[in-house]
Amino acid sequence: YCSRSHILNNNFLNFKGISHVTTLSRIAQRRLPLQSFKRFKSRDQPRVTNNNSSATSFQIPPNDVEVFSSSHHKCLVADPLTPLDETLQHGSLRVLLVGEGDFTFALALKRCYPSISLTATSLHTEVEAQEQWGASTSLADLKHPQLHPAVRILHGIDGTSLHLAPFGGEQFDCVAFMFPHCGKKGQIHLNRQLIRDFFISVAPLIAPGGQVEMAVSAGQGGTLADGPFLREPGNSWQVVEQAASGGLMLTGVSAFQAALWEEMGVRSTGCWRGMPRGTSTQGFKYEGGRVHVFHMEGPGVRGIYPPVFFRDLTLWADNWEDPRDDDDKVEELVNSIKHLACLTFLDQNAVSEVEVLEVWRRLSDQRCSVHMRMTYFNDEVALNWSVINRLHSHFSVLCSKNTGMSIRS
């Protein structure tokens, strides 16, 4: 098992390479050895100056974009007809709902699964929930101990500070955040921050083997499971990357069955396009939504739709004196970096691609630079840009020291 801290210590992550990726199917063949690289010589053309990192939406598509899971994890909140495991039918599944508004979903969930132990929370006070969200009826019903035993209602709970909430050290088998939103129109960065802070704060509350479920509107997730609603990567909430901040990996995606939940009494009463409540007659749109299931990274957990990260590295090859030897030296350099990666990172499920983008010689003194692109990919460790940047920075220093080349800034 490779933990995030182990990656940063560069003790356990093994980068096995693959040849130059041109299609999604090539990414799926991630255990192939790296056997080729691109050479692009440009002594007379301007050198490449864009050395910025970039992420890609390259992901391995499932056979069915409606329901897909890496290990058949069941999604509790996607479908009111989801059968519980036999062990849970006779036991008490501890469920935490975050960000309830009118509590109609909490009530519907309890009606579908009477045996669960339900804790439903709201950011608002009880008075605000009743007056602004119309939660009076649902709350009264949920608080009826004969009708709905094992129900706890908590108000004033911030979903981004769950570790501070008065749960008394309790952990949950399932934590669900249904259609989170910052309440402002066109503020994708704020919504990313919202769910990122949620994932960080929820991690201590997850029981061993437990899961987190998050429902988002059509296209907001940012994976191929969005199907016809798939957006450009920069126009989504990038739920996989945000979850990685809390050490969580996406293990399943299901379509949110809005019509079935509405039959169970769920009402859409959220803010439409960030408008203050009461200024719009339209409720929050959840048709086409997706429920994403997350598990803590660990032994046996395999993520789906893991993002692929690109980082560039340019080295000054001061010991390359004869331009006629550039081809052989480029091949030797790539092999050296591949060997260094295998020695530095020991987890056999990670992938790194080394692609030479340009070999350039400065006309004034024929000093040679080599511009390369590294590809990072792992479906067993929760990775995001923060981890990748630190990892790549350290590995770049190792490449410089082991090749005798200086990093070109």
C-alpha cells in the first residue's frame, strides 16, 4: 500500500513507464514498459518557452456511464430502491446527511431504509430551516420517535468543519452531501473550495470501510460518467481532484434517480442560479445529476477516472559538446530517467511517461537544452496538483543530480 506521505518521502511509489500516449486505450495499458519517446530538434526555430504544468481530462471510460464502480460499491442515495446488503438489513447502518435544507430528502431516506441510524444536519438554525426552507413538516415527522426511531437532527453544522461538530467521536458508514453549492452564480472556484473543504473535514468521520457519497448536478462532476452533460475540465468542479485533498478516491458513479425520489416526497427547494431564496419560482435542477461514491485510499481500493497530470522539465546538457551525438544522448538520457524513476518510486501500479518535446542548441555557444514532459498517473493513490507539484519538484532535483545536468528555469 502506498500512502500519500510515502509518495512525498519518495520511498514507495514506482513509476513504470508506457510508450507515448496517443489514445485513451493506451492509458489503459499502463503496465507496458516505456520503449519509445519523441525527438524534436529545432536548432533554427524558436525554443519552447511554455514550461507550465497542465492537467488533462484523459480518463478510462466505463462500459456504462450511468452506473460504474471499480469494486461494485453500492450507492445508497442515488436510488430509493437500492437494496441494502443482508448484513445491513438486520443491523444499523450509520448515515450522516450534510447540508439539508427542507429535510425532505432525510425523511424520504429514512422511509426507504427504516433500519438505518440517521443523523441529518443543516447549516441553518431550526428557525431558519422552518421559515426559509419550509422544513416544519419534515422536521416534525422525523422527530416522531415511534414513526422514525434512531434519528438525530442537528442544526448550525458547517459542512466544511465537520471535525468540529458535536458528534461525540462517532463515525459513520455513509456520509452524504446532496447537491452542495456555494449559493453564488458562476463561482466554480468557490464550489471547488466548498467540496474540497468538505472532503478534508469529513475524513475523520468515516468508519473503517465506510464511504462518502456526493450528488452534483449534470456536468459538474467532471468525469466521463457525466455522459452527454460532460463539460470542459475547466468548467467542472473536478470532484476527483477535490476529494484527493482528503485522501479519498472515487470508486463509483451512479445516476441520481430524481423522479423516483420525488415520488418519495423529495422537493427541489434550493437556490436557482444563486438567486436569494424567494426571488425565483424555479427550484434547484437535479435531473441528470450524478452521485459519486468515495472511499479512503488504502489496500484494495482502486479509483476510477484517475486524472492524468503533466509536468515539464528542461535540463541544460552542458556535457553534450558534439551535436552529431544528440540522438544517442537523448535516448541515453531518457533511459537514465526511467531507471531513476524505478529506483526512486517503488509502487508497481503507478505510471510515468517521459516524452522529449525538444532538443535545442543556443546559436551563440551551442549550449544544449532538453525539454521533457513527465506524465503522472495512479489509480491506487489519491493524487491532486498539490501532491504532484511537490513530487515533481523533488524528482526534478534528483534527475539533475543523477544526470549531471542543471535545471533550466
